[in-house]
Amino acid sequence: MKTKTKWLAIFLAMGLVLAACGGDGGSTTTTEAETTATTAAAATTTTAAETTDTTAGEMTIATDIGVDLEAGTITVGLLSDLTGVFSALVKPVVAGYQIAIDDLNARGGINGLMVELEIRDTVYQLDTHVQAYEELRDKVVTIGHSTGSPHTNAIRALLAEDDMFAVPLSWYSGWTDPAINANVLPHGEPYCFEALNVLGYIVAENPDAATIAIASNAGDFGQDSAQGAKLAATELGLEVVYDGEGKINAADEATIAEVVTGIVSNPADIVWVTTSPTAYAGIYGQALANGVVATWSGSAVAWVPSFLGPEPAGFADAVQRDWIFALPYSPWGADNPGTKAAVEMLTAADPEITPFDYYLEGVGEAILLEKILNDAYDSGDMTRAGVLAAAKGLTEFTTDGLWPDQSFAGEPNDIVGRTAIMVKPSVADIAAGNSGVEILDPAYTSDIAAAYQFDETCFDAFG
């Protein structure tokens, strides 16, 4: 079987990047990235200081690093891949984040304190990520965004030392594992629960489904997802006819060809593939060319709207027929107050913006930060430890439908995300001015996801 088909060649030519936030990052190098900070108040550099109590209005607010009550600023760090393998996805996240922070400041900030973002380009390299953290550790009160699972794990000890938390841009189930959870703030359903939900939905809609083929990248992203698919298969009575867990290297056509052979040679009712958009296109396209007919799914990070473009010929019809997947946040065209407000804010800031759901991820991260900072202010403690305590004590967090409601306080089984937004590709949705997905269920939790007892990560990536 040829390993380089027209499907893979076309998607490689489109320059699609690896769309999962785990795994290898390549060997790209870069110089130190520019720092950007936007504020409605005067720009002020915050240096490390002893904890002080300062009266703000009638309240006494404790501060140490990253909050300057006299200057009226709160400084927050973002460790973001802006030029590496995830840049096509992370740039919209950061853009959405910045637009939401600008909107927050225009509304008066955090009780009059303006939020400044110190943004660093990590290039999706572990050493650059750690270096960027070191540059920010004496300036910021917290890390509001951290691209990548291995990268966030690499700064976890430093976060603990500094009494700070980080919000990872990844949905690794380990972030809810008590062994590594203390200074990270997970959001949305983890990769393995995504599999429990999607496969539960597919089998409920197609009760005659009896077999499944599974393939994935290696590492926290791919194998957390693959382990979830295997758990679901056991609970749903699906026979795993092909096990390609960890076998895909998105940059190696030989591994893609091997997985295609496994899928074609072991026909299944459901195919679960977790990898990058480029690799998924190669696998799916070659399987179609070899007559495979199945329901296809996998982690939603493989989805990009260009799958619905005019090329490759016939691809849009196929993915609309075959694909069902889940999103951890509502898509652009969702009919709920939170998403509508976010889209209105984004389009007001940039009338030429192209609908892309990763902007909404950034808005959601900023809303989470706003809630935590407000809670810390209301408690009178805006030290790093106080902001961390506010984050870990957040029992009710809602974005009015943009994200599923979530709690961050309690036992792992209580806080793990179990709710998915079930979707399928839709050309009509793009024609309507949205991002290309039709919502099948806006708040779905399968029976197996609801019942699963979560005590530790589904896949131990860092053990």
C-alpha cells in the first residue's frame, strides 16, 4: 500500500499542524520572544516584594508578587506556543484571551485593578517553557495559560515552590490526579472521558455496533485517549479488533501506513483514531480508498474546519457521513448565552475574524481567571497563595454554556469533567457563518462516563 496518498499530500501541503497538546514538539529553536502586555492603566513592572497589606477603598488587601495596588495592576503570565508546532491553534487561544482581558479592563478590571498579560512564546520546547517561567516568576501572580502537558509538568515543581497555579492547554486526565494536581487547574473533560462519552453516544445511537479499531499517538494525549476507548469498549461490549495504541507518529508516513493496514485488514463498526489533523487525514483518506465503511471518531483536537473544504474531492461528504466527536467547549454557532456573548465580543474586537473555536477556548480561560481573581480580592488575599487558594476553592464555575459547568474543589472523582458537547461536521454550519460543526447534544454525559470512578490518571504519562 502506498504510504503517501493524495489525501496525506494535500493535508501536508495545507500546513496543518499537530493539534494535540502532548507529545514531542520537534527541534525548532527561537530567540527570546517579545513580551506583550495590554492594560487600560499605566504600564508598571512588578518586582518581587515581601507580603504587604494595603487598603483598597475600605478593604485591606494582602499582596506579594504580581499585584500592585498603588499602580492598579495585576500581572498574569501566559506560556504559549506562538511559533512552534501548535501555533496555528494557540495563536487564536491567546488572541481570544487578550480580547476577553481587554473587555474585562474596559469594564473596570478586578475592582479597579487592571489585568496585564505577560506573554511568552515557548515554541513548544520544554527548555524554552521552563526558561520563560523563570523570566516571569518574579513578575506575575499566576500562570493563566500553559501550552502542553509535558511542558506544564516541567514547571510543576516550580509552581509549587512559588505558590502559583497554571491552567494547562491540554485535557490530560492526569491534571485531575491528586498526585500531580496541586498546582494545576484542569478544565473540561479529559481525553479518556471524551472517549467514554463519544463511544457511549455512538453505541446508543447504533446499538448493533459490535467491533472497534483503536489507534493513537504515543504519550499523554494519544494514550490517555486510547485507554479511554478501551475502557469504553469493555463496558459497551465492543470487541477490539485492532489495537494500534501509541503506534502513530504523525511525522512518519510508515507508522501511518502500518495503522491503515491494521484498520483495513480488521474491519470494524467504529474506528477511534487520536492523532494530528494531518495524520488523521492520511489514515482516513487511505481507509476510504480501500473501501472501509465505519463510524469514525477520536479526540476532537484532530478536527479542523478545512476537512470540509473543496479539496480533497468528496472529503466533505465523507466526513459529514462518518464522523461524530465531542468538544470540551461550545462551538461558534452554539445557541447559549455564554457562547453568544463571547462571539459578539470577538467579532466586535475584530469584525474580520474567521470563526474558529479555539478563540472561544481563550475566552473561557480568561473568564476563569477573572472569577478566581475576583474571589481572591473578595477574600482580602491577593498574594500568590491567596490566588491559588481561591482557584482551588472554586466550587461553582459557570460560563453560561460556553464551557460545561465545573467545580475545582473536592475529591478527584467529584471534580473530573464528565460533560461533552456532541457534534458532527457540517458544511451548512460554515455556510451559516460558523465554524463547521452541528451540535447533536449540547450537554451529554454517557452512562459509562457518569459511573466511572476516577481516582488516578487513565494513562500515567509522567510516572
